[in-house]
Amino acid sequence: MKPHVVVLGGNFAGLGAAQKIRQFCGDAARITVIDRKDYLLFVPNIPAEVFEGRDPSKTLAMGLRSTLAEDDIEFIQGEVKALDVDAKRVDFVPNERPGAAPESLTYDYVVVAVGNRLAFDKIEGFAEHGHTCTDFYYGNKMRRYLHEEYKGGPIAIGSARFHQGDGTKDIKLYGGHAFPSAEAACEGPPVETMLATATWLKEHGMGGPEKVTVFTPAALIAEDAGEQVVGNLLKIASGMGFNYVNNGKDITRITKDGVELASGQTIEAEMKIIFPDWVPHDFLKGLPISDSEGFVITDTTMRNPKYPNVFAAGDAAAITVPKLGGIGHAEGEIVAKQIAKDLGRMSAAEADKELEPVVYCIGDMGGNQAFYIRSNSWFGGPDQVLKMGHVPFLLKMQYKNLFFKTRGKMPEWGLDASKLLAEKVFAA
């Protein structure tokens, strides 16, 4: 009887963890992935498709069944309803067709990689007056509005407040640095959308940065990128004519005429592009593995301290702040190495390298330009790098192409090559 590894979630962190578990464990484990959908949603490139007037659902979905089958990984399309960490059981409902009966699955190891709920439903007025580009439905809704209904008025872009929880209070990083606290879940997308919106306005003869206001609940937008990087970004944005509102605290309400903030400020806007709070799935709340909000508590090897057969990777993990794909990818590999160590397929010396989070962010700016950020200073590290130009744009587009071509198995040299090209060879 081979140990059964159940991976909850099949997007970047879940798929990556499952593939790495197979790579490192070989045939020593049986692996099952459960996801509510049967495709991977390639979220980072949705804004680029939207502003180019393309339907992202036609270019940014990768089938999970066939991808996982290449590595003899079982796939179940279902909605996870409960996780019993004492009984080592996952309860789910198959959702290929409505009306399925509840099912259960037992495990030896479980990897929680279900991501989060994007809490648009908590924002008053979003359904009637808000837009976003976080998935295919909302991306296409925003695309149609831009190209068919938008009248050329002011545009507000920003984030609701993030509720981080207490799951990282004992974590120390980079030589003892206390884990930071974030007011927004991830603000690379608002910055990217801000810059791309201004380019779109110019290209369509409807103005430019002066029509765009970007807002944040925090004292500093995208604070996880580091004060030096953000300072340079804000200086560039201010010189271009963007409007900036910080310390907004939270979004109180969205109306036809704008965005009302908890700070008391109101931003006038015809179009409101919103990024919500990221909250854990309901089945994780109140579990002995979860923190005060419902994020899964782990150490820096992605294990839960109380239940060492429970792992988390990606946005569902308390330690994943900001909620960034690059961090989730690194965590999935750590999980796989830990399980391989347990199964005697990898030495402790090789497996026990702890998470050292780095903010990697490449954001489309429109016009075949992009920004590139590599920073660990928010976590106590020494690095803050910002580059802008055509090469980061090429890296962003080619990453997507290579990801689909390799079915998610990015070459080991990919990250180093990107750093070399963006920071050294074609640095601007």
C-alpha cells in the first residue's frame, strides 16, 4: 500500500506541488488532486488579454486531467466541503453534474492548496458598479465595458483591506526578521492595471494617466515590493500624471459615481476596477491547523506544527503574504521535498531548505512594455530591484508560452535566466 497524498487545489500551487511530489517521490506515492474546475486558470495574463480586446478564456486555460495524467496523478473534479485532520479524511461533492452525493477520501498526507475566496460579495455595490480582471468572467465583463460602454470618464483602481490573521506570529525570516503584516493581499495587479489602463486610454485617444486614480488601504501601495522600489514607482507615476490615494483603510461602498473609502474619502470614477479582500474557504475556518482567519498555519518547511502530515502551499497558507504565484510555486517544491524525505527518497540535507520568500512580479504596462520587480527587503532580505521596458514584457509573455508548452513544468534554469536578462543583459 503506497502512501496516499491528496492535494486540494489544482492551480499554480496545487499543480506544481503534485508534479514535484511525483518528480521527487517517483512511484513511492499515490497522488490525487481535487479541484472544483478541470482546468488551470492562468491569472497573471488576464489584464493583458483584456486590454488587447481578447477573450482570456480562449488563451489562458490549461486542462488539468490530461496534464496530471502524464504523471499518473489521479484527478477528481469536486468541491471540497470538509477536512478532518484527526481522521485524515477529505469530504467533497463531485460537481461535474448537479446533484452528486457527498463522497470522502482518506489520505496519509494532505496538501492544502485551494487558494482563497475573492470576497467581492463583501463589497457593497460591486456587482452593480464594479469591474475587475481576476478571472475569465470578470475579465470579459471588463473587456466588453471598456470597448463598448466606457464613455471616457475618470477611472479608480485599488484594493480592499486584507485581513491577514495571526498564523505568522511565530515566523522569523532572513536572520530573525519578524514576519510583516500586510494591509492588502497583493498590489502588483492594481499597479499593473493602473499602468496598462493609461496606455489603453492613450491608444484610444481618450486621455492618459491624469484620468486614473490608484488607491490603497495601506500607507504605501505595494509595500511588499520594498520602500525603494515603490518610491521609484510612485515618482515615475506622479511624473506621468497618475493620481494616488493612500491610507484608504478599506472600501466602504461602490456607487455609480465612485468609490467610498473607510477613511472618509470618495474617489469620483466612471469605471471602478477593484481587487478585494482574500479570505480562506469556509471549510478551513475553525480547524486545529488554521489561524484566526482560517489560513493554514505552517512553519518555513510548509508543515503544520501540530499535524506534520498536513502541508499548505499557495494562497491558503498563512505564510503566503503577499498572495503571489511565485511564492506559492516555491512552497509547492518545498512540500514535495519534505514528503520525499519522509518516504526515503531524499536526504534531509537536500529537503530541509526553508522558505525564503521573494517578491517576483512582472506587470504588463501596455504598449509592449512591462515592469519587473525582485525584492525580499520586506521580509528582511537585502534585495530591491526594479526594471522597466520591453524585455520584462517579453519575459512575461514567454513565461506563459513556456508554461503551457511544458504543462507547468518550468525548467530549473528559467528563473535564473529571467534574472540575468532583466537585471543584467538588457537592464534599463
